[in-house]
Amino acid sequence: MTASSDIAYLTIPDLVERWSTTPSKLHRLIEDHYLAAVRIDGVLRIPAEFIAGDEPLNSLRGTLLALHDAGFSEEEAVAWVLTENNELGERPIAALNAGRKSAVRRATQGLAF
């Protein structure tokens, strides 16, 4: 996945400092699908929109799990969440941030390959 100029990303060290936590805890959040990250230029990066204050966006995990169950890789799941969706009429992350997780989950239902 390539970096998009309109998407802000945070690195693991950014979040370690911001949340006063450890890299291992952040890696655990990624492994457990509370967060998702992609490598851009060799650096693991988390989209800033996946963060709500001092924790992962609450509604993100269920969406990531649904995408992984549908066969999406981590990179594909991140791209899907960040890309304009015709069914939603907006990017899924915008819908999640606006509290419309049910609409986003409905949009994931037909995605299995």
C-alpha cells in the first residue's frame, strides 16, 4: 500500500509517546484487531483516523474482524476502510467515526471471496 497524501498516519513510536505505553502493547492491539497497520516505506503505520483520543476507535475492531473473515489481508482491510464506498456514500472510517457502524457492517456482508 502506498501512502496517500490526504491520509495521516502514526507510527508505533508516535503512539508509544502519545499513550505512554509500550511497543508490545501496541503490537498486541494490532494482532487482536483493535487497530490495523500497514508498512509504508518499511515503517509500520497506523491511520490516525483509527484513533479516538487515547485509545483505538471502539467500532473499528468489529469491522476489521468482518473484513478478515471475508478473506481480506491487513493491507486490503485498511485500504477498504479508508476508501470511498459507493454503498455508504462515504469512506467507511468516516461512517465509523460518525457512529454508523451498523451501516459499515452491512457493507462488509457481501465481501467474502
